[in-house]
Amino acid sequence: MTKGLPKRIHIVGAGNLGCFVAHSLAGIPQRPPITLLMLNRQLQRWEEHGSCIDLTTHGMKETRRGFEVERMRRTDEVPIPEASSPDIHIDITSSNETVSEDRFPQLNQIAETTTPNKITAGSLSEEFSPKASNPVIDSSLPQKAEIDALTRQGSHTEQTEQNEQGGEVISRSEEREKEVQDQQNGKPSTWGMGDPDDDDIIYSLIVSVKAPQTVKAIQRVAHRLTQESAILFLQNGMGIIDEVNEKLFPDEGYRPTYIIGVVSHGLYSNGPFSVIHAGEGTIALGVMPRMPIKDGLRPESLGQLATSARHLIRTMTRTPVFVAVGFPPTDLLQQQLDKLAVNCIINPLTAILDCKNGALLSNMYFTRVIRLLLAEISVVIKSLPELKNVPNVRMRFDTVRLERIVFSIANKTARNDSSMLQDVRAARQTEIDYINGYIVKRGEEMGIHCVMNYMLMHMVKGKAKTKSLELADMLPFAGGQRGG
């Protein structure tokens, strides 16, 4: 492989979105070299599939090849980079809980003592009760095109990414044991296949793994990233970049350039490395500033973009299938928050209730819960310092507008199972810490106690843990027998 090739694009995450991106990039004129980063077990599936990616659109399947593949290192194989700054470090510890309980000290204390008096269910139940009359629709309410775009985003969110990079937990012992068995059966060894060269810098990296697996995925290649690199995040949820900075790139001067992408394409799996493009959408792109900004995101704070970032954005926008458009940081942030508000309602409620999205409609009891949740979400979003001095924020994130978007998307995806419900049923780690957990965390920073979202977050975690114990046959049953 040619070393130090600035135009090469590396992709980590071999799920629906990662395969869609790789397949689409491979179809443009003067395509860039593309390298897929995989774990050992994924390499085996890749070879079994014929080392290709299939994409089906409108019933027509198209197969593309010519991808290079590298085996990602295990976390204990990742070298600690020799940084010029003593502050740079790599945290290779891992935990099942991405957000620790001490991140919400105020609400944890409240949960053990009394009810907060800043925002409570009682103080909001009258204002947002179902009997309240519907206000007159104005220009601040969502239009059809806006709802359609968010619906496509929801469709993408609700597809289970069975083959997502890092989506399944594979221990090193299981991986090595499988390798030994293959060797004993006469199969060729892939244990060292595609080992990356430590001196091979990654200039352009696209990350499409699920939010809880992001740090671990980037951690495997962090020694190959520099301040000249660019990372494009194509994921659900928010707060991921903050976690990456804290654990992998604490020194602001040595961070790669971050690009955020909000995807509205509808995708679902048709098997390993085979994706069905069910709904055409867009990808909104925006470059995030290296330095934290407290009083609003200003374009002039972005400074001069690295060459790799300009190349990555130019490549994404010249790929016709993506319909990718660049936005200023503030505009992109508002699109992220629109999508987050919808996910904060549909995903956790369907996961807890074990129901399809349509079950949330025409039920006044669920409507009351939804309005209480949106009241907290609206207060937090409108109080964010990043949106300070941004016009029409209070109108855009008003509870009435958010409620109409939620019910519109729930109606259009009524027969779908949300991604969080599918994760809970399969005892996989959910993205709740990056959805409702993000609202709770930001509320805590501003002195807003989001007790409804805090409760919902822990109910999802409790449900997931119960399901995990059930699948592990560790729950007690009456009479000592199932179904007794």
C-alpha cells in the first residue's frame, strides 16, 4: 500500500451506513483510494462475501470491488503515541456504561432525597396537558419538506445495524480461539492479515460505528492520527466528540479536524456487506471548531481548514448519491438538535413499552408523557450557550413545534421498530447516554434538572439489563422454573 497518501479515505464501521458510504465513494469519477478498517471476525465475513459491497436501490443490485482492507489492532496492541505535548494520552480502559453515574451528581443526589424544584412534572402537567387547545400554526412550525427529511433520518435510525463495527462484543480470547480452530481445520490464518503500518498516517477517516463504540474504534487508530487529519462522524446522538476529546485528544492543538454529518438516507441490511437503499435523503455536513466556544459558534473561529478536511468535504459533496450539502456550524447544530429531540421521544418510549412507533399515537396517556419530556428538552436546547444570539431559536425549539415533528414522524414510521427497541431486545448496548443522556448532562451544566429524561434514561438501562440477564438465564423464576 502506498504510504502517506493524502487522498486515501479510511472507513471504520462496516455496517449499513459504512457500506453505503464506501460503495457510493467507489462509484464517482476519479475515485479516491478507499480502505476499510475491520476486526478479525469481520475480515472473515468479508472474504466469505467475496470482498465486495452490494447496494440495492429501487430493486437493482450493484456490486463494487477494489477496496483495500486493514485489520484494526486490539486495544492492548495500540501503542501510546509519542506526542510533543505531555498532556496527550490514550485511555485504553473500557466500561459497559459509557456515561458514569457521577456525571449527574445533582440528579443522583435528588434521586436519593427529594424532588427538584426547578423543573418538575407537577409544575408542567397543567401547561402541557392534552386538554390544552392547539395554537394557530405559524411559520415557525415544521413544513412538509422538513418533516419528510426528519422522517428519513428516523428511518435510518430505526434500522438495526446487525453488522455495525463494534456492535457486538467479542472478547480477545474468543477471537483467538476461533483463529486456532480455523488453523486446526486447515483454514488460512487471518490473525495478522492487513496489519497497519505504524508510520502510515490516516489523513481522512470516516466513522460510522454506533455512539457507544466510537471511542474504542478511534482508539485503535489514534496513533495514526495527527492535527493534519480529518475525522467525519456519521452517527446518531450527541456528545460523542466531547468524549473523544476527553479520552483521546485532550490537547486542543493536536486534535484532528472534526466534521459532523447528519444523515437522512433510509438504509437497512440485506446481510453482511449488503445494503438496501430504501429512502433517498441528504447528508448535512459541517466543520466543528477545534477550540471550545462558550458564547455561540462563530464561523470565523474555524480558522484555516486542513488540506485533508477540504479534500474530505469536497469528495463527499461531489458524490451524487449522498446529496451532501455544507452548513455553517450553528445551522448544522440546529439540525442535530431537531433530530435529537425526535430520538429522545420515540426511541426510549418504544424500547420501554416494547411497541412499534405507531403505538405512541392517539393515546392521551402517552401524549402527556411526551409533552413533559419535550418541555424539558425545549428548555435545555433554548438555554444552550452555543445558540446564544442565534435568531428564532425559541420559536424553532418550542414544545408545540417539536411535538408536531415527533407525531408526524411517529405516524410515518408507525410500523417500524425503533433501533433502541431492537438493541434492547437483542441485549445490545443502547445509545441512550448520547440521546436523553445528552439532554440530562447539558441540563445539569446549566442548573436545569431534567427529571423526566433522567428517569427515562435509567428505565431504558434497567430494561436492557433485565433483558440481558434474561437471555443469560440469570433471572429467578417462581418455583425455580421458567413460566412457573
